[in-house]
Amino acid sequence: MRRLLLASYVLVPMGFTPASPSHADSWSTSGTLYAQFAGLSGKTAIGQREADLDVGFSEIHDHLEMAGMMAIRNETDAFALSLNAVFMGLNADTADAFGNLYDLELTQDLVELSWSWRLNEQNELFVGGRYQSLAAEISTVLWTGEASTSFNVESWIDPIVGGRAAWPITDTLDFIVRADVGGFGVGSDLTWSALAVLDWGVMRSLGIVLGYRALDTDYSSGSGANRFEYDAVVAGPMLGVRFNFGEP
């Protein structure tokens, strides 16, 4: 089995603002910069060429070429609007037991926008969309010297539905969980994510976020030479810094 070792920082689709009460006639805003030290497992395929993905987060710096991550959340006591974005570039190469060489370059853009109805200070339901764009290039050099390259770019939008809950542990520490499911064949066949974090308010305008998150995407399109598949789970711990703007 061919294995390409990858490592990635990935999008955490949530707002990290703790569930403190807000004024109904005004919005409060938070921005979070974060990184996820995640492992990636699954597979990708272009045409007849397939690559297994398997990596631990300890190998991130060996394969990550570039990344950018941010989250913005605006909220009142009745509604919340969250925007999340990430750009990631990866490169990895490996050889199998037969002397065949494989190289994979993967670029991913991911943007999520969601609108929440806050049931109370702790709980909310949301709907939204998750946009993903993947560019994958698989290069192969067989032991015979024969070389070939397959390249494809795919973009799609998944509708998502989910819920979020935030429970105060102390005056400055909140436990937040969030989960969603989507795709439903509109974009990907199925996508889901689940996250649990501790949000520590260091001061009124600054917080530290520590947690764990998993994102699964099962997407496929085309057949034969036009076949493209990406079926992978990204999971691992994450760390972020939250900045608050405006009055809570």
C-alpha cells in the first residue's frame, strides 16, 4: 500500500467567544487566531492514481509549506454570525518497498459561514455553508524509470446544520462544544465536524483557547481519467488566542 505522510493545520469552524450575555440592540465581536496540530488520515485519488494519507501532528513542520487561519464571531443575545477561513499548503514524498517514488502536493482553501439562533446564554442552533477548494498533484516515478503526473482542482460548497453549547466553569473559564453535519450529496457526499474546547478569559479583551477537534470530508466526482476523490479525517489538538472587540 502506498503511503504519503502529511501534516496539516486546519480550519476550526466555530467562534470562541464565551457565552457571556450581550445587549440585544448591539453586536459584540471576537477574532481568533489559531493553529491545529492535526493528524490526517484517509485517501485521495486522481484518475487511476491513489494515495493513502497517514500522518501524526509531530510531522507538521516537515511537510507544511504555508498556512493561515482565523475566525470571527459577531453576536447578540439572540443571534450569532461566524466566519472562519484557512489556507493550507502541503508537500510530501515517500517510496514503497518496490522502489517506486511518490510525491503529493496538496493545497486547501476552506471558508465557513454560519448563522446561529441562540436559544439561551449557553445553547444555540445554526445553519450555514462550508466552502472547500482542493488542488492535488500526484507525481509517480516507478522503479523502471517511468514517470507520470496527475493534477486536479475541485471546489464545492456543503450546506451544514449543527449546534453549539457553552457552559461556564468559573467566571473566566468556559467549556464549549460544537458539532455539525452536512454535504448530503449537494457538495460532498458527507461531511461532519466535532469540537470541544476550554476558553480562558485572561482579561476582558483577551482569551486563550485550548481544545480538540475532528473534521471529516468525503467528496468524490467524475470517473475514469476525470475521477477525483478526497475521503479524509483531520483530527488533533488546537491552540488559539481570542481578541474581543466591543462590549459583551
